[in-house]
Amino acid sequence: MAIKAAFADGDFTIFHIHTIRHAGDPGMSIMDIFRMEDGKVREHWEVLQEIPTTLPHDNGIF
């Protein structure tokens, strides 16, 4: 797992993560969004995207 970006704004913290499950796996792009209140996580959202082995462009995912 590698954190590619992290953002914080007010009560919200967002992480963009690259997770690889095994050797040769292109992995998954994950966005985790947390809403904090009184120093605790009160809400959590997660978005997952499988990274395809080929992309229609040269930009990459990250």
C-alpha cells in the first residue's frame, strides 16, 4: 500500500491510496474520505477502482 496523496480541510481528511494485492497485480486505486468530530471518525466513505492492465492513454492512474 502506498499513500499517493493526502488532503485535510476542516473536519474532512482524504487519502488517495495505491494498493497491490500480489506481485504482478496492477492493483487498485482507493479513495478514503473521513469526517472527524471530537477527535473521532464519525463518517467514512470509500471508493475503489481496479487499475486496468492497459490504459487508453499514457497518463497513468496516479
